[in-house]
Amino acid sequence: MKVRGTLKKNSDFRRLYAKGKSAVTPYLVLYARPNRLGENRLGYTVSVKIGHAVVRNRVRRRLREIYRLNAPRLRQGYDLVIVARSRAVGCAYRKLDAAFLHACESLELTL
């Protein structure tokens, strides 16, 4: 799997939190902001409060897969940060997928 754009710098995350729009669901929070690059750049945040490393990595893998499968439906040219909430640990994959799509629709990111 080829990853095109990822957000890694703390300054990128902070700028998105401060100036981006957000959509809140029970399982995740999605932040979005236009980036003028023509492609989406993505970052994930999973807090230590959610659990130990195995749990956090499982949540992160699920979120990556949800984005990968839904990427063709999304508009291009945005910086996105997905913040996992504590309910994301025990929820079913379908609910997490539906929450992501709902957040994208409320931010008008879907085509």
C-alpha cells in the first residue's frame, strides 16, 4: 500500500486543531482543512488513555483501513486528522466506518 501524504509534524497537527473544522462522533473526531496540494494528507491520534500499545495500534490500523477503503469517495486537497475516542476500542468495525462517513458528510468531504 502506497501512502502518499501523511501528517507527521506537531506544527501541522496544531494548525489543523486551531484553524480546521471538526466533526464529532461517539467514536472519533475528524478535523479537516484545505491544503492546496491536490491530494489528501492524513494523520492519526490515539491517546495513551485509550489503552496500551497493542490496543492503540489496533485502533490505528482499523482507522487506516477505513480511510483506505473510503478514500475514492472523498474530495481531494485536504489535511485530515482522525482522533480516536475511548469508545472506538470496543466498537464494531461497521459502527466505526459509519461514524467516519458521517463525520465526512458533516464536513462536506464526500463526493
